Amino acid sequence: MLVKEVTAKSCMTKSKLTDYVINPYSGCQHGCKYCYAVFMKRFLDAKEDWGQFIYVKMNCPELLKKELDINPPGTIFMSSVTDCYSPIESKYMLTRKILETIKDSPSKKKFHIEILTKSALVKRDFDLIKDLDIELGMSINTLDDAAARFIEPFASLPRIRLQVLKDAKAQGIKVYGFISPVIPGITDLEILFKELSFCDYVWVELLNTRPNYIEKLMTALKEHYPKSFEGVDYAIKNPEEYYAKIKDQVDELSKKYELKVRKVVAHQ
């Protein structure tokens, strides 16, 4: 894993996803086979494969001090094309420094913050998350340890992520489940809705099946999870029918487990 300290031009940036995003790092260490943030590589001077490098934006907290003051109110999402609690965060503590910067800012009340991660390291920052009234989400698409280790080799195991959400909920933090991506033959929506029913809400995101994002996953599934490969292949060839099927199932499960669904996201 290449780790490189860099100087960023901005920390808090406008986004189509939400009002603002903060990505303290470029690249990610989790190594998820389905990751569509790989498109970021073309903006970076990185020779390594996606998942084999991470750039640390050392000046992000300093930049953020001014950006919080000059930017209009809105929602800040952490993070969109990296995990702000990648293992390297335990060394650099960049995400924590960012949260501390927001806490100390006279402009902090202008912004609502949401965090999404796959890492149990986030427990370290429960104090700041609670103090800033941040919504905390965990991305989970299976509770099968073997499948999780195969498709998300360096992320915290799903049961650990689930426990982190429960611990956060017990401390009064608003929590959500991010069921993403839904992978046919691997993701069991019924089990996930049941296990996440304590959350305030969930997102459901379908697999991004664009050719340049899906090739790595399909190659791996064909060899190790052939039934899943067939299911994904069907979803690729019948996107509208597949989306409708998932949407109907999500609606039924939402009612059954009395769990609010914020949105079902499809990449078509």
C-alpha cells in the first residue's frame, strides 16, 4: 500500500450527491471488488491499482476553517469516494481533526453532517459525533463473513459494523444502515432489514453495473460465486425489471420491519 502525504486545494467541496462532501483521503484501503470510486484514479497521478494507494490530504483541517465560514448552510457528507475511517486514519487522525475543526468553528450550526463508513474505527470518535449531532451510517451488504472477506477484504466484518451501530444508538446517536451494493446471490435483504430494524432508517443501493466498474467483480464472482455471477448477469441484461423487483421487495420489508427507507438508488 502506497501512502503519500499531499497538499489539497480544498477540503469541503460542492457535490451532486449532497450539498458538500469531505474526502480526507484520495484512494481507499478496503479493497472492495465492486468499488465504483475507481473513476477517481484518472484525476490522480497514481500508477498503482485502485485499492493499492492512499493519499493523505494533510492540510484539510486548515482549509476547512475558512470554508466553513464562507460556504452557505447545507449538509456535509463524509465521504463519497473514500472511507474517512480507512485503517490509515488510526495514524493520521485526519477525520478526527476535521470533526474537531467543525466543533470549534463559529459556523458549525450552519451545517448538518452525515458519516458513512465500513470501519469500526469510527467508535473512537463517538464523543465528537454525539456532540455535533452527526448521523452515522454503516455500509453492509451481507452478514456472511466469508463473502464479506471476499468482496471487501480489508473492511471491518459486517457483524462488527452492526454492533458499532447498536453501540452508537445506545449513546443517543442517530444511525442508519446503507445496504450497498445489493449483489444478487450474496445480499439477503430480508436478513439485513431484520438486523437493521433498530436503525432510524436505511438506504438501499443497487450494484453499479457499468462495464468499467463491474468487470473486476464479475471475474471474481464467476470463479468463486457462480450463482451470484448469474444473478448479476441477469441484472445487467434486465435493469428495469430487476430494479422493479428489488423496489417491491424493499417496500414489503419496510412495512414488515417498520423500518423507514430513505431511498432506493439504482445506477442505470
